Amino acid sequence: MVDEFVARGHTVLGCGRSRKEIDGLHRKFSMPHDFYAVDISSDDEVKSWASLLLSSRGVPDLVLNNAGVINKNASLWEISAREFSEVIDVNVKGFANIIRHFAPAMVKARRGVIVNFSSGWGRSTDAEVAPYCASKWAIEGLTLALAQELPAGMAAVSLNPGIINTEMLQSAFGSSAAEYISPADWAARAVPFLLELGPADNGKQLEVPGVDAGQAQP
């Protein structure tokens, strides 16, 4: 998505947990784009990052909550408390941390779109991914409630991105993940769609057009 947004003339300010990946983005994209190593499951880290960006770059037009982890395929009772908590801490609490520290400035300005990445498994279920399903069903409800709280001029939407051949999909689907769209090809379709979102979309449960949405997938 970074490549696609930059190619269309937009400034991208992003974060991720991997210092190696962040360093790679810095080498590829120069200012005004910027990237930071942030663990979104840490409210303190998100608070510091948001404060820095808001004071130096102003209010964002588009916030994409797309971080996510998935449990290893297993029955619910076989999944450790630690692994279950990691899924919830990133996929639910992490999204809330981002919203907590960016939304107030957006609400004050009465503009901006918040996109919470959900999943087909946020609208259906499957065996051996119960924690992930629980986290994405939570995002659907969280987003609908958030949409009711925002002022006119803003929007919050949940997005089922469709089935994409990512490392996460490979962990769940194995070799059959290769049958689905690549991240780069997906981004070429998704970014123009994301850029068209506005206040009229508030509260919608969306899917990226032209991508296999399926009924059960990351």
C-alpha cells in the first residue's frame, strides 16, 4: 500500500513492530514520508508516536488500522492463554490504542476516515482460528459503535480486504494460499478504493471490489 499511496502523491506515515522492515522503508522512501518502530499493543508507544505525528504533521486524512496476527491452527482449548492474549492485544486493543490517540484531533477538525481492517472471519467463522475470529468479530462491532460516535464530516468503516497471499494466509491455508492475489496486485485495487472513502461511508462494512472476499479467510 505504501508504494501505491506514494505513487499517487500522498504522504505516508506508518509504523510496524519490525525495526528491520521499518529501516527498509526508510531506505526506499525519503521525506516527507516517515516510518517508526511502534508496537501498537502498547498504549504508551502509540501515545508517543501519535503525539509526535500530530504536532509535526497535523491531522491525518486517512487512518488505516491494518496490523494483525493470527494464532497457529489449533482447537480453542489447545491455544495457550499467552497466544490468545497476543491476538487480542494486537487485533483489538491495538486498534483501540490508535483510535484513542488519533481520533480526538480528527474529531476536533471534524474530518478524516478511519478504516479498521476486518476479515471474512469477522463475518463468518472456521475451526482452529477461534481467537482470530473473535478478534475480527470484535472489530466489526467496535467499528459500528465508533461510527455512531463520530461527528458529521468523519467516517469509520470496517474492511474485509479479501483473500490475499500473505504470510498470515499461508499459515492458515498452507500451499493453497498461492492461488490468491498477491499483496502488490491487491494494493493496486485497494488503494484507489480507500482514497474514495468519505463521510457518506460512515458505518459501512465494506469489501475491496474485484477481490475474492470468500466467507472465511484472514
